[in-house]
Amino acid sequence: MRKLALVFVLAVLAPSLVLAWLAVRSVRDQQFLLERQQSLLYQGATDAIAQNISQRLSQQQQDFSAAVENLAASNAPGLIALQFDSDIRKSWPLADVGFSVILSGPATCTLACPLPTAGPAAQRFLVDNGGFLGNSETAEVYLNNYNSKAPSQKNTLVGDNGFGTNGYNNNNSQGQQWAQKSEPVPQQANAEPIGQNAQNKGKARSVIPQGANYQTTANQTDLADNNLSKVIPAEAEFRQLIGDGTDGTLARFLQNKLKIMFWHRLNRDPNYVFGAQLNLQRLVADLHDMVQPDSALTNEICVAILDDNAHPVAISRPGFHTVWKRPFVATEIGETLPHWEIAAYIVDPSRLTQAVCTETIILGLLIAVLVFAISVGGWLIVTDMNRQLALARQKTDFVSNVSHELKTPLTSIRMFSELLAENRVADPSKQRAYLQIITAETARLTRLINNVLDFSRMERGEKKYNVRDADLLNIVKETIDTYRPHLENCGFEMECVLAPGQLPIRADTDAIAQIIVNLLSNAEKYSNGEKKILVEAGRREGPLPCAEVRILDRGSGVPRGCEERIFEKFYRAHDSLSSGIQGSGLGLTLARQIARAHGGDVIYEPREGGGSCFALRLPLKMD
Ligand code: ADP
């Protein structure tokens, strides 16, 4: 038993508990997982929008180049260079100020346009950019060069330092981004390496994305903590920056204001570079329609384009307010709009918590149900094991009880028959008494053997009943008449109260007689005090009218708590050792099984004034 319990604990209980513990832990991780999932989903959305915006800007750049080529198609480049400012503003709506630079020699540039006389915008432009575009000053710029034909200008792609992860620029097959490791332009010997001083320029981002924590692994935490921008400026002269490229974007911050310039080198004469400073408001207006997230996410998040001060310039849900600096996720747009971000905000943050709660509750319930099922299963196994063990013990007891029951009558039969056979008893009355004992003991043996045989037949489902019309009163009378002499010989006083008339039933009379004999035999065995047995038979009106035989004794009665168990096979409330009463534990089992096979029952109730009352109830035969 102990071994079985140990196996059960090791093989079932312990692994189940470990699994339950793991499941509880996974429930705890659910929130993190769900938020991570959401964060990746929303990050994908902002990455896609940033990518689209980069593509749109690249398209704008191409439109600008086309506009320049268009202007140059009809006129000589020198003439176009002089009036480019006014021409480009007319033909290309995004231009605020147009400029033209004539390249001569390896490091000389002449700014041909705009002229200071062109107006206040042109004057401001010249103050801000005159030195830089004339190649006499360096400037800190963020640049995108397209169609660079100079393989010698091995500018390191930004993908190296992780730019590609946010999805901008790396989709642009023509785009290159300058980074810290840019090499010097060979044909400009006096030029400094582009971006050489950019090593420490990693500026903190203007936003602190909340979902970033879910996307980083432990060793990436520092990176996330610093929250540095991946868009890094390069400081160089104009010629050095444009190199041999044909198109490009230059972005710079002047008095903390972003200025964006597109430039294009004339196909016909590469010494002419035309450019335009963009009108930022018009550019943003053009991007307005791009802030919409995927339709599945429109109800979940609000997407905004944030400028370099984390102010929203376009949002997907008009009227939405939040702390703009703290989006759930955000993606930098890239060098064309440096330090501008596409940020996503959760519209209803409680929905996420609710979803986590629901998932946690469902998982918790599942775990509880599983643990409950395992416990109930375990309990059932243990109970069944106990039952099997008890049954095995009872079977062993049964064998010893039956052997003992066989031995006692056999001993007395042998002893008395030997006395009679050897003519050692002369007194005829004694001879008769001995013969009666032999008869009674033989009857006891027959009863015992019948019980055992019937029991095994019933267990195998082979017991057959010869059912016919009968009168229960008759069966009772006949059985008592047979049994009475034996009881009276043993000093019992027997009273029989039978109802008048008949109690018609349909039954196997022998089987019913066997029940009555078993009950009488028990009354005899367990009457250890007053030797009085009362048999009553009659009609019982009860909830359902039936025929009833009651056998009452004045013995010790059935111990409390065993009233039902005495009907179980092999069960004995008075064991042979302590009570000295022999038995097999089968008499009542058989009595009840036979009664139930006839549609009736055998029940026990304590007798008023002490003793037992066993009642056999059978259905009356209907006419
Ligand atoms: P047994 O061979 O042990 O008598 P039974 O199935 O006939 O087997 O009875 C089961 C148990 O019921 C007995 O062991 C005894 O404890 C209890 N019992 C049966 N009849 C009586 C009775 N008349 N008075 C008290 N206890 C009884």
C-alpha cells in the first residue's frame, strides 16, 4: 500500500503539481507577453507608416528632379541658374526658396541664386546657407544621397548601426545614409572625413516609447534606457556632402527649426546643382493622409506624426489628447525628417489590462479545473485502491471463515455418527437427540454450501430463477415449520404472526425460502441474550403496497454505522475472532440480491427495545 502511494505521488501527484506551478508562472507572464505582442503589432504599424512617408519623400525628391530637368530643357543652364528661385517656386509647389550652385574646380562653388534682392525669404536663406552652399563653411546636416555614381565614396550604409530595424530608408534601394564611419572623399584632399565628428552626436529621442521595454532582451536594456536617436548628423562642406551624387536631401536645424533642402545635379551639365528649401507646412499637409494605421487597428491606436519637439503635426484621430512624449511605440522617420517620429498611442489603455485580466482568469480557471480534476482523479484512485485492498482482505477472511464453518459441523457430525455407529449410546432418547444434531448440522452445511454456490453463480451472472405464482404466507409457513424444531431444540421461543388470507407473489419459492432461512439463521446466531424470535408476515400498505416478512430478534443488533455495509459481500460487523460467531459474510448479500432480482428488497432496522429487525419486501402480484 505504502509502495503504491509512493508511486502515485511520484508518478502523478508531483508532476501534476509541478505542471500547475509552471502554469501559474505562465499566467503571471501573460501580461508581459500580451503587451509585448501588442507592442510588436503597433511597432509594425508605425514602422510601415514611417516607411511609406520615406517613400513619399523620395517620390517628392524625384518630382523635384523632374521639375528641374523640365526647366533646363528649354533654356541654357546658365540662364536657368540665375532665375531658378522664381521659376521653381512657380512650377513646384513645395519650394519655398530655390537655389542654384555652379561647381568649378574640385572645391569651389558659386551660389548663383537666390539673389539678395529677391525678397526677405531669399535674404534669410542666404544668411543661413550662403556660406555652406558656397562651400566656404561646414554645416551639420542629415543627408540622403540618391543615384551616387561615385563608388570610391564608400559611405557606410546606416543599416550597420541598426537603422534598418525601424524600417525607414532601408526600403529605398537608391538611398544611402551617412554614418559615423564615412570615409573621406578622395578627390577632395583637403576635406575632412564626412561625419568624423558625429561620434558623440547621438541625440536623445524626443519621445520615450512605453512599449520598448517589451521588445528588448536583458542585455539590450541599457540601449533602451538611453533611448538615443539613430539618426546622426554629419558635419561637412557642401561639395563633400553631395559628392558625385545626382540627387539628394539635406536637412539641418537652424535656430532649432528644421530646414529641408532637395537638390539635383543637372543631367546635361553636372556642374550645375539646383536645389530648393521646402515649405514644411505644405510638406506636412501632403503627409496628412498617411497617418492612418491599418483598418484593424484604427479603433485601438491613434497614430501621430511628431516633430522634433514631440508636438503632433498630424494625427489619425482628430481630437485625441495624450502625453505626446510618451507613446506606446514610435519609429523615427529618418534623415529626411530627422528626429521626427511616427508615434502610436493606445486609445483605451484599460482595454489591454482588461484583455490581460480576462486571459489570466481563463488560464487560472483552466489550471484550477485541471488541478481539481487531477485531485479528484487521485482521490478516486486512492479510494479504489483502498477498496480493492479491503476486498482482498475480506476474501482472505472469507476463505478462513468458510473453512471454519465447514469444519465445525463436520466435526460434530463425525463425532455423533461415530458414537452411534459403534453402538456406544444405548439410550434411545439420546440416540434420537444425536441424530437430530447430525441432521441440523447437515442442514447448516447444506445452507452454507448453497450460499457459496449461489453467490458464485450470481457473481458470474449465471443465477437463474424459476419464477411462478406463489403465496408468500405459504412459503413462510413451510420454512418456519422446517426450521422451528431446530430453533426450539436450541432453546429458542418462536412466535409467528401471519396475516389471514394470501399474499400472492410471483417468485422462485426456493430462493425466497433461502432468504428466510438466512435471516432466521442470523437471528439465531446473533441472539446472544434473550432467545426469542418473532416472525411477522402480511401486507404492507406503505408508499407502494407490497408483501412483507419481518424477522425480529432480541440480540445485540447491528453496530451503528454498519447498517448498510452488512449487505456488502464478505462484510461482517461481528468478526469471528472477537464475537466467536462463525459466518461467511454472504448471507445478507445473497438475501438482498435475490430480493432485488424479484423487484423487492431486504432492509435492516433496529428493533425497539433492543435487537434487530430484518424485513423482506416483495411486490404483490397484480391481477
Ligand atoms: P454472516 O455469515 O457473517 O452472518 P451475513 O451476510 O449473514 O454474514 O451478515 C453480515 C453481518 O451482519 C454479520 O456478520 C453480522 O455482523 C450482521 N448481522 C446479520 N444479522 C444480524 C442480526 N440478526 N443481528 C445482529 N447482527 C446481524
